[in-house]
Amino acid sequence: MRLEGKVAVITGAASGIGKEIASTFAREGAKIVIADLNQKAADATAAELDPAGGRALGVAMDVANEDQVNAGIDKAIATFGARSMCSSAMLVFRSSSRLSISNSPNGRSCCRFISTGPS
């Protein structure tokens, strides 16, 4: 188990690629935080990947909303202690958008997709 003792926050993890990343991290021993726009789906994925409980946590998080990112990370830290790694599985395909990543004073990053025209 290469990730034993690590805590991973995975965005977009309630389904698709993010869920596969979370599953792999869990299989390798990490405690996982399933961060997703959909709280119910995040909770369901956490329960599926960790039926016994205690090693997976679902949190609602829109990575474009700094308050939600902070709340999700705070919940992860309160539950598991400091996070060790973060993985983003969110994908946006718009030719008229750009990605902006800003760092807040507390050292956390927030991603924003800025529309520059019709999508």
C-alpha cells in the first residue's frame, strides 16, 4: 500500500475519471475525500469505496467557489488531519473560456473558469 498514511482530496470524484482516481488511491491505502458538486453522489461514492467507514468522506465542493473549497478542505482536515495530496479530475471543454488559478492568503488554491464569449 503505497499511499498508507496519506490523505487525498479528489475533485470531481463522484463519477468518471475522478471516481477511478479515488478508487485507486483508496486501494493503495490513502484516506480519500470525494469532492464533488453533488453532495449525495459524493456521499454515495465514499460509502461505495469505503463500506466500513472511516477512510472516505464526501464533501460538496465547487472548485470555482473559494468558500466551498475552504469549507471542504476544513472538513477534510477535521476528519482526517492535514491533507497530503490533491487531484483534480474536473474537465471543461470550451473554446471561449480560460482557466484562472488563484492562491488565497491561507495557501489554498481556487480555480475559476472565466468565460470570454459564447460557449
